[in-house]
Amino acid sequence: MRILTRYVAKAYLRMLGLCLGSFVTIYMVVDFMEKIGRFTRTGASWQHLALFFITKIPEMINDSAPLAVLMATLLTLGALSLSSELTAMRSCGVSLVRISAPILAIALLMSLVVLMLGEFVIPKTYAQRLYIQEVLIQKKAPSMYFRQHNIWYREGETVLRASLFEPSQNQLKGVTLWEVQPKTGLPLRRVDAALGELGGGGWTFNEVTVRDFRDGEVTGTKKYPQLALPLKLKPADLKVLGKYSDSMTLRQLNRYCKKIQAGGYDATRYITQFHSRISLPFGCAVMAFLGIPFALRGGRSSGIAFGVGLSIGVGFLYVITNSVIISVGQVGLLPPIVAAWATNFIFLAAGGWLALTIDN
């Protein structure tokens, strides 16, 4: 690595650390002031409050990273321009591409770090934070995590309905299972059970009545004191919090999408979220690419106020644009992958157009 590359990289890393730390701190203070009154009224201990905000830090970093990258890009190049270092580099024959290369490389690395945070860290801290908030701070029963009444579940051609789920005992009560024909949906078999228990070998149902159907008519009825059925339903499938995409890894979210589709339901909303979970981290690289021509066009007039104001404005525009396009994709008006990546491509194109107006 050449001296010039190291110099620009160090200056950019210092500024990026400062910007990211500032945004996380502001985020933390605002969130603390918003929630502290409500949490303290529940009698929560300071240890639980500290754990709640600590587990939220990875999510704060994830949300603040693109804006921090953009502001660091503008401020770093603005500082180099104000001190005439940028002019000196260019007068020595150093191209803008070479000056910008370490900034783009660090921004791309930051995108990968944010992607890894979203895959390996945030799902765990998100679940822990919700548990701390719901159970330890707001004193709700752990059973609040589960759908407990009027449960419907589909697995292939089997449809299950249960009146009650007891999470402490892994039991379903008032169970009815329908096996239906793939195309017509007509019933082939109905299984009624008073109780279903999940054990090491799967689900076992007690006080079972099995009715076979043909052409909509009952052809036979059998009763069993106990019957094991090959059902893949797990307690995790009944967790209310588990259905938020933020609490899933990409692999879990992908499996959940396939599971919904296998059950005959529309998974467009979750497929769009899956692709957006991949595309959003690369907003860091896009923001750096967009910020470089902005900073260079500003020249020596681009100071701290310019960098902060422009970062907030562009960041706000990015968030609004992305939210609108993702919403359009979730309702099926755009293909999920197009909706997820459209905002990045729009801002990337804007950065490319600005870059063409800069003299190399």
C-alpha cells in the first residue's frame, strides 16, 4: 500500500469512526429519552435497562452506517480540499480515481460488515432485546411470545387447527387435521384429537378419531387412544416474534418464504424483505460513490456545515425513496428483487452522472 493510499485511508477511517460514533450516540440518547419514562414506571432495574440499550447498538450501527459513510466521505474530501492537500495531490499527477479508491474500498468493506451484522448479530440481539423489553422490563409472561388461541397451520396438503397451545408443555389442545387433495382441495381424511404432545420422536395425539372421505362423503371412522403423525410443526413456528424478518437470519427468512409458498400462500412480502436485507447494506458503498463527486464539486467551499447538511438531506431522500419502492414491491407491483435493489441503482446512477461532470 502506497503512502498516499494509507494517508487517505487513515483520514477516512478516523472521520468514519467519528461520524458513526456520533450517529449512534445521538440515536442512543434520543431512544433513551423516549423510553426511559415508560420503562421506569414498570419498576425495571437499571441492569435490565442497560442490557436493553446495549443489545440495540448493533441495530443502531446498521441503521446509521450509510449516513455515516456519506458524511465521512464529504468531510474527508472537504478537509483535504480546505487544506489544499487535494490540490497538491492533483498537481503531482495523482488522479481522482486513485484518491477516491481507498474511500470506496473502505465503504465496500463497511457494506460487508453491515451485511454480516445483519446475518449473525442483529437477529440474536433483536430477539434478546424484545425478550428483555417484554418479559424483564414490562413484566409480561413468557407465553406472550406464542400464538395460543385459534391456531391455523398448513404443511403441504395437511391443514391443522388447534384451539389452544401450551408453550410450557409443548401441547396442542382441541386439534383437527385435514388431509386434502392437491388440486381440488376436497378432504381425504380428518383427524380429531383432544391433545397433541411434542416429544423426541415428533407429535403424538391422544383420544384420536380418524374419518376417511371419498367424494365428500365419510367412508369410515376409526378411534385410537394414541396416534403418532408425521408433522413438522415446531414451537418456534408459533412464536409471534419469530415472524418479524429482523429476528431471522437470511437463511431462516429464505426457508420461511419457501415454507409459506409450499403452504399455498403469497410470500411476496417476505421475499422482498429477504432481498432488501441483502441490498440495504450495500447502500454504504453507494453513498460513498455518490458523496465523492458531491465533495469534489464543492471544492474548497465544502466545509463541515456543507457535509452535515448534504448528508442529512441525501440520507433522508435515500430512506424515503427506498421505503416507498420496498412498499411497492411488498404489494406485488414490482418484482421483489427489483424493488430491493432499485434505490441503490438510482443513487448509483446519480453518482455516476455527477462523476462524469468532474474533471479528472
